[in-house]
Amino acid sequence: MGEWAKPNDFSAVFRLTSSKYADAFLDKGSIKFNTPQSWIDYSKKYGDGRGDSYEGTLAFCDSLDVERISELTQKYESGCILNPNTRPLLKETSGRRLFMKDKRSLELPCFCVYIMKNSLFPCPDSEGQHRVTANIPASYFRDFSDNSLPEDIEKLPLEDQPALIVISDFEEFKNRLYKALRQLGLEDAEILIGNVSYFDFETHGSNGWMDFGGPKYHKELLVKNIRFAEQSEARVIIKTNKKEVIERLNVAPIDLGCMKDIAQVHKGYLHEGMGVEMTVDIYEE
């Protein structure tokens, strides 16, 4: 089996939502930003899946590791040459662990999509045109429906039942997104789009520690526990200090314009997952 030259490039983008929001997306390009804090709150109420209690984690360590706590607190709250701006830390304990998060990052507007990376498909080992298939796992669809049974989903009003948005031209979607965000007063540098990286938080055991933060603000919002790896996520993060823009995006959807030329909607609860097939041209550089 061959190997992809660019395994993290992606061919298709999906967004799982409810039928009424999927229709609004197709008709008006309506999208709603949410905050990491909202996903934390959701997790506390319904458990991990759609929500994640570890969202926005800068670092964590054993809650009794006084030396490590002091070191991390000094790093983020005291500032340094690499990171001259201090981080207003939120410290939360879960079991034996102490989690450190940036209070400001938790309130930043974010928009998430599922990306179908090249690495999810088997790479043919010969040149020419090939048909390749991959699966979006059942866990992705079940997580976002709080692991509901199909018969429970069927009892919901049609507008509240799941729908999958398929965006076939993500570059054009980004063009329309940037245009709408500029009209709200944002600079391009205040818009971060990146793939989420997944780490095994248990690598060093329950008493271990990990530090995801660095000199670049808000990159910790592109870090998640490996438990969520099958969500294959990319995020739009609005990394601005403009309070009026943050409030506007967190309160109500924005419209990017009709999306029917670059997107489709599949309605229904894909409880067993979904297969994706595409044609690829393989050649040697």
C-alpha cells in the first residue's frame, strides 16, 4: 500500500446539525459560532461527545504536584520573553488532575467541521486513476446525537432530527466566511482556521502532566483528547479582543449567502456510520 504525499489534506468537509439549521445553511449560509465554554457546560450536563470537559486545556498535572503547579502558573501568569502577555488562568480539578485554561480563550467564537483527510483513505500503490473508499465512523454521528437510539430520533419533530451538510468546495466556503467576518470588522489575522491535533492524555499515567500552550495564543483550542479523534475536526477560531464582535458572534448566527452551489444536505440519523467513495489520480512526482 502506498503513502499519501499530503496525508492531512482533505477532500470533503461535513457538518452535522439539525434539519432546520441545515436548511438555513443551504438557503442563507447561516452558521452559528459557539464557545469552548459552551462545550464544557454541555459535557457537564450530558457527558462527553458533543461536549468536552477538557476543552481549552493549556496544561494539566496532578493536583498534588505543587512544584509543577507553581512552574506552570508562573509560565502563564507571570509572562516571559516568549510569552510577554499573561494568561488569566482558570484552574479546575477533575479527579486527581488540575486543569489550567485561559479564561479568554474559553469565550472565543468557534465553528467546527469534520474533514475527510487523505489519510482516512487507503492510498493505491500504482499510478493511474483509482476509486478509494473510507468510512465516517458511527461514533461521530452518535456523539452528536448524545448516543440516542434510532427510535428516539424518529420521535423528534422533523426539524430537530439530524442532518449532514456536505460542503464540496471548502475554499469557496472560506471566501464567503472571510467576507462576512470582514464586514463585522475583523481583520484576516483575527481569523484562525486549523486542524485539531489529538493527544492521548493518559500517555504519562493519571499522575502525569502535559503542557500544550506556547507563545501563540489560542492554539490550545486546536488540541483535544484522543478520545475524540474520530471526529476528525477542523476549527474556525475568532481570536480577537473586539468585545462587540465576540458578543455578536456568540449571540446569533451570521449569514454567508446561499450555499446551494457548493453544498448538499443529507437528512437522517446515520446511526451505523457512512461510507465515502472518491476517484483519485495517482502519479509520481
